[in-house]
Amino acid sequence: MDLTLTEDQELIQRTAREFLAAHDGASARFVAADPAGYSAGVWKEIVELGWTGLAFDESLGAGFLEACLLVEELGRFAVPSPLASAVSCGMAVESLRDEVAAGRVYTFASAVDGVASLVPYAASADGFVVADGDSVTVVSEAADITRQDVIGLEPKYRVRFSAPGTPVDVDPALVASFGAAAVCAEMVGGAQAVLDATVSYASQREQFGKPIGAFQAVQHHCANMAIDVLGARFIAYEAIWRLGRGLPAATEVAVAKSWVSEAYQRVCALGHQVHGAIGFTAEHDLHYYTRHAIASALSYGDPDTHTEALAHHLGL
């Protein structure tokens, strides 16, 4: 398995990076007060650019991996977006793919007796993929949606379902696996942004007459961050590649979600150490990535949950 990006994949990633860099108003800092939790204008452009259908368009030779390259860039620029959730639902439930490609927002809800917590983008969702026990249904609307106060960048809701929905023959674990893998790609993008910002700051901030990046202790911090980012990227994309090809990926997803969640938080912690006091201020963007790291670590199962799942898969 060669995870080196092809020219087409590099073009997809570079185009997404340029697009998001030109739409700074879509970042978490600027959409926090928006009831939807994301920029509707940028979402419309994303749909028009074909991002929502990239994972399902075989004529382009693309798939889940290419879609996750877009999700990674959203994480890099701290742009809240329902793209990861919608594409993950479409990957797991084939009947939804045309609707997702057209820009309809579907989100995953893990429910118990018809009630789910921490459901992203529920207030603006066009439908829900609901896993309740061993069954999965597609529900077009919810009986009650209540906003929850969370630390992360995307809006989360408590949702109660009353309608039975349409059953689909999908393993609930597969739906969650696609979601977890997409979140890993988003976390990789966020971690890369923190590393880049930290290296840039270390080369500019002077102390004792020279840049702090000249000090060995700071260099060690940056090196450790780089190791975590690189490792997280390879681990995440191994799981993404296997899922996209329909290969067994339970072990790889468990490894990725466990490792990337903790690596991203380590990267943010070291980034704060290098930035010092400025990184903790509201004016600096670093705290958005720290919030994103903490919240993302809990999405689709926290690191401990996935470590236990890995032990189970290995028969330990």
C-alpha cells in the first residue's frame, strides 16, 4: 500500500487549500454566532464545486480518500462544515449518495431508545442516519432538537426521534467507522495547522537577542509535534484507504481514532508551550484548535473506547 498522493490528489488538496484560504470568514472565529454553526454561503459554494459528490463519482476516479483530503483542509483552516458527516453517511448508506452529492446534509446519530446526544448539525440537517442497537434507519425529521453546550467548534444537539424511519441493511459499526475515519482526517489537518503556526512563531519570536526556535528545547518540541503529525497522517489514511476500498478496517479505524485523538492533543499542548501567553488569548487562533482537538477526541468514541476495541479485535 502506497499512501503517496497522486498528481490528481495533490491537485484536489491544493485547490481546497486555496479556496479555504480565500474564505477566512468561514472559520470558527467568524461563524460562532451563526445559528447553523457554519457558513451557509461557503457550503453552497462547496456543493457547487462538487465536493459533496467527490466520494461517489466513479467517473472521476475518486472516492472516500479524496473526500477526506478535502475534510483535512477544513480541519487545517478550522472551518466548521457538515461535509465530513454527510459524506460518511453517504459512504455507509448507498441510497443517500445522490442526495448527499446534491448538497443535502445528513448526520449520524447513535441513539438509545430513540434519543441521541451530541448529534452534529442536527438543526440544519435534511435527515439522519440513526443507529439504535443493531439496527440502522434513515429518518427524515426529528421530534425534538435541543442545542447542547459543548467545547468544540461544530454545533451539537440532543435529538429525540419519534418516527420509525426507513430501515437500511447496514452494520452500525460501519457507519461509525466512516465517521471516525473522516474525523481523523479533520484532526490531521488541525494538527498540521498548529505545527505550521508554531514553527512560524518560533522563527519570529525573539528572546535574548535571537529567535526562540534557535533554542534546543523549542526545537525538540517542534520535532515531537512533527513526528506526531506525520504519524497521525499515515495512520489515519491507512484506515481511510481501506474503508474506501471496501476492505476490512475495524482494526485500522480503532488504531487511527485512538492514536490521532491523543496525538492532536499533544500537538496542541506543545504548541501552547512554544507560543506562551499569546496562545491562550482570545485574539489568537490556537485555542480554536485546542477546543477542536478535545471535542474531536470524543467523537465516534474516545481513545480509550477504541483502544479497548483494538484489544478485542486482536483477541487480547
